[in-house]
Amino acid sequence: MGLTIGVLAFQGGVIEHMTALKKAAASLQKNVTVIEVRSSAELESCDAGLVIPGGESTHLSRAARECGLLEPLRDYVKAKKRPVWGTCAGLIMLSEEASAVKQDGQELIGGLDVRVHRNHFGRQNESFMTNLDLEFLRSSNESSSPPFPAMFIRAPVVDKLLLPTTKAHDAEATPKEDAAVEVLAILPGRHASNKAAAAGELGSVSPEGAGDIIALRQGKVFGTSFHPELTDDIRIHEWWLQQILS
Ligand SMILES: NC(=O)CC[C@H](N)C(=O)O
């Protein structure tokens, strides 16, 4: 019997994530079934992991609440500690705190001990694509990896860590248990609205000029600010499958 991976299917890049996951599984010769998740029974069947796509986090939150899925999602991430990957709005949902939220606030799933800043780069028409050299995609003998085309659409960044951090690939700092946040990628040179850092707030990690955190992991919870499912490059999907299936 193969394993099952779900994609939360209220809105956003659901089909795109499912297609990329299937391609990645085929290229790794892994036997996985990829399903859409809209109910707690479907969520329960996802023994290997769940993807929460981008879209609009306020809508995702409301839809999850209305379908009675918010508590099961929290249980899946925090109590059962199953692997989860959130992209963009999905990253917002997986954060413990969010800033620049709507007046009435929004309910989050949590799991990542960070605060995200919503719509960090501005509006839809300020969306952009940039090439990233993602260290976590490199194999041990590579000093750089082929550029990854990263699409940022009303994207959030992590502007505050609520717990101490470790640096990815730093053996000394590798967390002994699932508690530490690992920063996996920083977008260089964009820092203007990082008020937490400018104010020298405890736990903030992007001092002026150091860039913004756009990919991170804490235990089995992985988040990216950008949208790997919207490009043809499936390396991050492959990497995630390798993490969760090994
Ligand atoms: N592309 C996206 O997922 C955008 C996220 C959106 N800014 C939100 O708050 O949910």
C-alpha cells in the first residue's frame, strides 16, 4: 500500500500542487496517492503529509472553520505532528502569529513559532519573480544549485522568530528535537518594512539589509513565501517528498 498526501482544496494552486507532487513522486519512484482535502475524514487519510496552498489566508481560515476543519488541522500539525508544507497563504496559516491582518483578525493553524508579515511586498501588481540559489536544494558536493524561479504574489515574509533559531546545514546547531526554527532561505536586499528588526525587537532575525526570511522549517512543518507549484521546476516538491518519505 502506498502513502497518501493531501492538498487542502478550498482555493489557490490546488491542481498545480497535485500535479507537481505526482511528477515529483514519479521522478523519485515513490508510490504515493495525492488527494484533495476538504473534510476531516480526508485529512485523516493523509498519513504522509499535507500541502496548504497559496490563495488568501483569510478565506482559507474561514473555509476551514466553516467545514469544521480548523481544529482537525491544528491536531494534524501540532498533536499528530504529521508533515505539512504551506506556500504563501499556507505559510501564513501555519504561523503562530501574523501581522498586517484584517481588523477582525484571522484564525491560524500555527505550528511555526514565527510571526509573518502579510502582503510584505505590496499589492498584486507588485508581484515579482526572482531566481534564488536555495542552499537546501544543493547536494553535499555542490557549492551552488541551479537558480530556482521563485514567484512572489502578495507574499508574506517571516519578520519575527518567537523562539531561538538554528542555521540550516549547521551540524552543531541541528535541533535535537523538533523545537527549533531553521531558516532555509533569505531573499537578499529587501528589508524596508521589517519594522521588528529596525526596532531591535527580541527574536527578530533580519537586521536592516540582511534580507527577508522566505523559507523555513520547524520539525515537520515547512513553509515557503513563494509558489513553487506555479513553475515547472519540481525540485522543492522532490525535496519535500524526500524529507517526509525517508
Ligand atoms: N499568494 C498568496 O497566497 C497571497 C497570500 C495573501 N497575501 C494572504 O494574506 O493570504
